[in-house]
Amino acid sequence: MERDALIQLLADGVEATTAARAALLDGGAFVVWDGSPSAESLAEIYGRRLRHTRRIGLETLDLERAV
């Protein structure tokens, strides 16, 4: 995926995607893999991330909504 295409996809105004879009516009690195994981796999990953960020006191951008 081209950087400009990804930047366009992240233009929905949601706080988390706005931050990701800004990072890309600032030259941040990114990787897009072929295929897609199962919903169960993503729920497990996001749940683990949420528990970890809460445990260490790190503020997130709408991670609760993703879980």
C-alpha cells in the first residue's frame, strides 16, 4: 500500500486515526500485511494491550472502543 493511500484511509477524524495519520504525514514508518486476522485474534490482542496499558498507567486513544 502506498503512503498516500493509507493517509487518505485515515482521514475519518477519529482521535486514534488522526494521530496515526499525523505520524504518517511526519514520515513515520508503516507496514501493511496481506490478509486479515480473525476477529477473535484481534480481540485477544487488543484485550491484552488494554490490560497492559492500564497496568502501567499509559493513556490510550480509544483502545477501549476497539476491544
